[in-house]
Amino acid sequence: MKSSINLCYILVLLLVGACNQEIFVPPPCDPNAAGSLCPPPPVVCPADATAGNADFTKFVAVGNSLVAGVQGGALFTAGQNNSLPAILNNQFACVGAPATFVQPTIGASLGYNLFITQPFLADNTKPILGRLQLQVGPGIVCKEPGVPIAGKTTRPAPQAYTPGNLEALPNPAANPGFLYTGGKATLNNFGVPAIVLGQALIPETGDWAGAGADPRFSPFYGRLAYPGTGTSTIIGDVAASAPSFFLFYLGLDDFFLYAAFGADPAKAPLTSGPAFAGQYGAAIGALLGSNPNLKGVVGNFPDIFLMPHFTSVTYNPIPLGAADATALNAGFAGYNAALDGLIANKGAFGISDELAAEIGGRKATFAAGCENKILLLDETLTDLGDYFDGLLGVGAINATQRAQLVPYEQVRQSTAADVFPLSTGSILGTAGTFGLLGVSEPIGDQYAIVPAEKAEITAARLAFNAAVKATADANPTRLALADIDAALNALIAARAGVYNGVTITPNINPPTGIYSEDGVHPNARGYAFLSRVFIQAINTTFAAKVPLTDISKYGATGLPLP
């Protein structure tokens, strides 16, 4: 089943991450520059601004990476300056909030990329990879009539620190500056990247004794809880900080992380609906119970499958030249013939008509052009191992051919119903164990979301949203519900929106896109858009008149780097 396809050719076509690039130096703050990440500007407060029956004298936020201020796949200082709660507090200054909003500044220009596996120990021979930025580089482009040729492509690429610069390393032994030493009591932002809801309720999340061994531990909470004796929790810290008003936005990662790893439970499990409802009620109950006068705003969760993180890699993204397509078809001729043999002798092998139809749809075919499908492992398919053994038993194939069929026992090419995380683009066409991933060797579970998995994730999101709404409905005078799902769906349906004279679109594309380069976290302008949704909910629920955020004051994703 091996193919003689030209490895270098495919690597040039599909490799998303830049391997060799110049060290990126962030530009100085320029409020008029594309991609600017200046701190939120002062707000001109209207004369009728009022807090209504809310109290913003101490606003505290708790959540995951969207609250922390992650952009481009990393937590870095300039991104933190434009976090969702920092933008909100900027608006709350008109209705009684102090101008100072204390965040646990990370002290890193590029941050530590959360989407790329990197060691937590210092390795001075390799640069730490930080935030993604759009970058122009060599690649393959498709011209009419769909012929792939060498050219220039734009893609999100991780920006590298100079070797030895450890300012972003989440390891206090090698990078003491990673720790936040300002004290938790005065913090306003308890956003912690890449955590599920349950982690906010347990002390193991900040216990450094579990670093590197306990999956419940998060160094990004540990940096606040250091030395991390395992006695504090995120929710407990928020309650102890004595807020007068809070933002709670935890729960997205309870299904997003599972989806981002292709619904592979070994990489990130999916929280069950009942477990989420119990944890959500416990977290909100602990906050509201800490102060009978405390009020807050919560948000529901949007359809992640409409985000660029899951729409950028299409189901048919593989370009092939004529010679490579011919070589692949020849390489898969034996596999396709084995499938035909099973169908032709379905009675002898006990194959139902339904299974025969499934087998017929699992053939692999390739054509010259730009729209070849992805070869993937689908665990929902019937395992054909016993049937291939049957072919061996009747002499239809020999032992060598049977061994070559082993990797293809639950394999098919992609369809429009499949979804691929952004990370899949970085491995397509690269060398696997015996072939090219997604081309001659199937990609694994963590790189593809098949229809059954997508349905499972969608059902979980809807259950989570129902729990959020039920909690808000049970506390109508104390909780406002920001309908983030509806707001983003409306923007997607309209394809664009105009706010404060600025056009925004639900994609990455500069200068209008509201998503940062990772395709799931907003850019500064995107966070400003979300802040308006939260403010509208606050104004409606608490009879307030907090001014809506001026989106034009916040930068979008920067233009591609040369």
C-alpha cells in the first residue's frame, strides 16, 4: 500500500506551519495601525450613563481563555490588555467602576502557544513558539482549471522567540517571571486559559505538586496560586476577592477542547450534560452565596463549527499533479480491489446489503487538481479486519497483501459532512509512519470530526446552554444572560455588520475579521464586539445605561507578515 509519490512536492503544498522564519519583533503601539493591540482607550461617557441597580465598584471576571485575553493561540501581554473584561471595565468606568482593572500580566510579548505541543522544561537550543500571525510564504496555489502551481500563500504561523528567551515558558524553575506576584486579593481578572468548568472548583488545578503529572493542574492558575499547596480554588479566590459585580464565562472548553482534538477522548474528554449542569450550579451558587447583594452576567456558548477554526480546512483541500494522482491510484488499486472482492462475495462472507453499501463508499480515488479528499480513520465504520482475513483464508489475497491492508480496516476518504480542526492543516501531506498523512496514510481520530462526533458535540453544547439559561432564569434579579450564540449567529447570517462606522465579518480576514489567527479566539475588535453583547444584557436586566463599546477604537487582525 505504499506509494512512490513525491514527498517534497506534497509537503510544499500542504504544510501550514512555517519551519524557518525570521524572529518576530512586535511593533510599538499605534492605534491607527492594522493589528494594533493598544490598551483600551478612554471612554467619553454620556450624561445619562447609570449603573441602574447594579454595583460596578469592584468588577471581577472568571472564565477561560476568552476571559484571559488569548489571541492567536497564546496569552501575551498586549492581548491581555484587550481582554473581554478589560474592555468591559473600560465601559463600566462611566458607571462607577475604578479606572484601574488589575490583571495577572504575563510579561510576554509573544506568549506560549497553547495549540502546539511544547516542553515545559527549558531547551535553549530551540526557540519557544508564541502567538500565531498571518504570514506569507512559499506554497501551492490553484489556478483555473484547478491546476496546482508553486506560488505564495498566506497562513497562520507561530512566531518564534530567539533561542534562550524563556519569558513565556510556563515553568517557574526556569522562568521565575512566569509567576504572578501581585497577590490574588486585588485581582480583577481570574481568566485561566484552556480549563474546563470543573477545574474552577477543585484545588488540584493550582497544585504545583501535580505539574506534569496531574491533568487537572493548570500552570496558568498555578502562576496565581504559587507555591500551590493545593488549598485554593478559582471560584474560592473570586469569592474571596469580594466583588460587587462579576462576569462568569466558563464552559466553552468543556466541548471546544474535545472538538479541537478531533473528538479524541484520550486528548480531551467531553463533559457530560448532567455533570456540567451540576458544576455550573455549584460555581454560580458559590459566588452568589458569598454576598447576598452580588450580581453578575453570564454568557452562553456559540456554535464552534461555524468558527474559522473548524471551517478553514475543507474536506477536499489536497492538490495533486497528474503524476502523483496516477501513482496514488495505482497504490490503492489493491485496496479497492479487496473492497470489490468483499462486495462481490457478500453472501459468502455474511455481508449485509447495508454493509456492502458502506464498503463501496470506502474506496480511495485521486485526480489531478486541487480538490482531493482527505484519507481518515473513522472509528464509527465497521472494522473490516475479519473480512480481510476471510479474503486471505480463501486465497483471494496473500499474507503480504493482508499485512498491507491492516492500516485501512476502518478508513475512508472525507465527505462534506466531516469537520477538520485548524491543526489538521499542519499535518496533511507530512510524513507519517509509512506514507503521507491524509493522502496515502490515514489521519488519526484527533484530526477529524466525523458526523456522529459532531452531533455529540452539538448536543453537549445545547445541553450546556440550557443549563446556563436555567441558572439565569432561576436568579432573574441577580444574573443577566448574554446571548453570545444568537449574536454570532446573526453576524454569520448577515455575513457582515457595521458598528461605529466599521465593518466586521465573522472570519479571520484582515481588516474586517473579528477572529484572531487561531480562528476561535476573537481579536481585540472581536472582544469589543462581544463586550457589546454583555453590556446589552446588563442594561436590560439591571436597568442600567452602560455605554456600548466603540468597536472602531479596537484593532483587527494584522495584515500578513512578509
